[in-house]
Amino acid sequence: MYVFITFAPLKFITMKIALAQLNYYIGNFESNAKKIISTARKAKENGADLVVFSELSVCGYCPDDLLYRTDFIDGCNASVENIIAECADIPIIIGAPLSNVSGKGKQLFNAALFIANGDVKSQCKTVLPDEGVVDEHRYFEPSDKFDLINLNGVKIALTVGGDVVDYPMDMLAKLNPDFIVNISAVAYAHDDNHLSDLSQVAKKYGLPLLNVNQVGANTNLIYEGRSIAFNAEGRVIAECKSFEEDLQYVETKSFKSAGEELRKMDTTESIFSAITLGLRDYFSKMNFKTAVLGLSGGIDSAVVLALAVNALGSENVHSILMPTCYSSSHSVDDSLEMLKRTKSSYHIIPIEDLRNAFGTAMAEAFEGTKPGLAEENIQARLRGSILMAYSNKFGNILLNTSNKSEEAVGYSTLYGDMCGSLSLLGDVYKTEVYRLARYINEHCGNIIPQHIIDKAPSAELRPDQKDQDSLPPYDILDGILNCYLEGNMTADEIKAKGFDAETVDFVLKLVKRVEYKRFQAPPILKISSCPFGHSQSVPLVAKY
């Protein structure tokens, strides 16, 4: 049980505040507490008067239904008590679930805990997100109490997550704080503007604002970090690194400095970094080491191989080439050239005999029908079976290579190229895949053969097949999909932007028709505001 107190002013006049941006592991209380304690001690040695950690830092964000388990909450509470005991000599702010003892509403609050001299004061989250990647209303009770914390006679408005950009800040501002500290856990999205929102809050209230975000990845959610401090004009006075742990310091005297404009990261660079971090954390936190993928000679599998080698090391990535009579010679040659450049291992397992054997086995059942999509998809399913067999035999985790454009319109095969434990490109449009390929070649040693980038994309399931035989050109397809998914536009609104009406109707019909496929897709690393899966949930059976 925590004791809640009001703090008297401490001895010092100016303050040095540490922004502690760490990578947490959901439910690994020992590891999380150890990081918090060691970072607090390091910050104290460097002269910090206050160390700020991110939202739900004790347990990792977001534990979802683990929050319903009493043993999980017991672990959180024990961890908090340990941190209180070990950090008695340095004031800190951490995030943790806090029991709601009122007997009304949900059993937990999402709390920021201000800990000093062994005592605790809490500020609980009031604005709970209920859309997108997490539904906090499912687990937490919103708070309706607002107060300031007092440290060294300095009044601090302490907020959690979205509270800082919503109505609680209006109420806290009336209490005349000296500055704002916000702890958050904002999942990365390349089209997100939450940092601009924070800058505007600082400017609106004329108050310096310090925001500490977590970094790292938990399953499909990736956290950029980029914890930041703004002066009262909304200009940047300190900033943590993106996509890695960092510890930065802000002195209150710097609140009066001119600061800098908020910089915008290069989109392709940030996507590359996000996927690399997401893949690396998925493997390390799941205690996986080696990966396998099907290498086709196409752009998607080439980019996945490059990302995997970059994240896991070439010695931990194995590729399998599975040509048929429809596979072009350059597809095999291009793949072999890339494997040579990446210095990674591979097997060539031709599946032409298996394809013919399957056709023979199905001949009677298929009698009287013309060869078509079913026969083409046999190849994809044979490849999926081989990849899963290799995964089962050697413990290599299968990486899915489908992109968002394919996922959207169903240009993929269930139990074939949709197999995998993790989808690296499932939230990356095809046009973005090409940009990623060019970025990789610029920054990772030109490991993707140029012919893979230049040639027309093809599934190579029938003679001379090209993707554009079945789909609009990818720049048009992706433009329509982006309007519909990220822009949430209607068909008429998309047409009004200049897209061909018949093409728009065709694409949206495909998107709606193949939800059953996406329902069975592997977890997708989230890099946009509207990924399939966790936050793009629609009824599987619906007339819409």
C-alpha cells in the first residue's frame, strides 16, 4: 500500500531533470525495475534532481488483459515497493497500474507515481484512449482529480499520456504550475503528429513541457522514444534519440533558452529504423535467434532479407529458394547475387515435381475444369509448407514477406505466402517498399541487386505473369488505399481527388471482400496510423 503525501520544498533552487527513455519488457518486473533503479542512480551521479520514466514503465505498455490477473498486479506492486526502497535518495517519476480503492468503476488507474524520500504521490490518467492500438477503458478507471506536485518549491503539472493535450491541462493550468511533465507510451506511426501537438500545448499555456516516451517494441507495436523537452514557446530544448535507449538532461535554467524548431524525420529512414527495432525486439524478447524466409527474386522478399540481416546478423538468417517452371532465371540469379552480398545461408528446393504431383493427385477431383487460380495457388501453398517444415525442423522463425498493398486487396494466398510468425512489411505499401530498397542500398552497402528494384513485380505463378495484369499500377493502388485507410475517405471523396471512378470501386470492393484473409494474417509490425490487425478491426461477416 502506498502512502500519499504533499511535498515540502527541498534544498536546491535550480533543477536538473533526467529524461530516462528505456526499453521495457512487458511483465518482466525484475528487468524493468533493474533498469529503472540503475538509470536513476546513474542520473543522480550526473547531478540530476529528478528522473522521469515513461507511462506504465514498471510493467511495460500495454499489458492488455494481463491487467486482469491478480498475480500480475501483485508483481507490479512488489516492483514499485522495490523501486521505492532502492531510490530513496533521488526523486523519480514512474508509471504503474494503481489499485482503485474507491469500490467504484474499474479496479485500476493508469498512474504516474512521484516518489521521493520513500513516499509517493500519484496523478492518475484522465483521458483514456479507446481506439487505435489499445483500449484503456477496458482496464482503467479515468481519474477526475487534478493537483500539482511540489519539488524544491517548484510546482509541476504531472500528466499521463493524452491528458497533456486535453481538458485536464486546462484545469492544471489554473493552478499556475512552473512547467509540465508528461509520461507517455506513444506507438510509432510515420504519419503521426503528436510531437507537434505537444509543442502547441507548451506554446498555448506558455509553459515548458517535458515528455518522456518509452522506446522498443512489444509484439506489433513499436515505440520510437524521442522523448523531448520544449520551452514555453514550444521550441525544442532537449531531445532523446529515436529508436534506442537514451538518457538526456534538462536544467530548468534552460527553459529560457531560445530552443530550436521541431525537426521532421525522413519517413523512409524512420520506417527502416522502426522495422529493424521491431524485428530485433521480437526476437530478443521471445528468446528467438534464427530466422527463415522464402526468397523469390522479388522486391518484397529482398527487402525482408535485408532488414533481417541488418537486425539479426547474416549468420542468423536463412533463405530458401523454391523455383518452378514459371520462375525466371533472373529471379534465381538475382536471389543468389543478393545472398552473396549479404553473406547469408540458403537452400534451393525446386518444387516443380511437387507441383506436378499435386496436379496428378487432384486430376480426378478437378476433371472438367480449366486451370486457374487454384492451380496457381498450389505453388504458394507448397512453398509455405516447405518453409514451415524448415522452421519446425531447425527452430528458425518464419518471416512473412507480404506488403500492405497485397494485404489490402487479397493479392496473397492463405496458408501460402501469408505464412509466418511476424510480418515485417504488412503495414508498408508497395511503393514504400521500393523506397525502403533504395534507402537500404544507400545505407547498408548496396546489398539489393538493382535488377530486383527495376524489374516489373510478378508473383511468377503462370507464364509471363505481372502484378498489373490483376491490379492497377501500384502508385495508383497505393494512393487509393491510403485515402481509404489512413484518410478514412468514402469512395466519392476518393474519386473527387482525381482517381478513376471504376478503379476506385474495383479496389474498395477487393478491400472489403478479403477481410477473412487479413483475419488470419500473422502479427504485423505497425508503422502507420492505420495498420491491419490490432487497430483496423472490422466485422469478419458484414454487409458494407
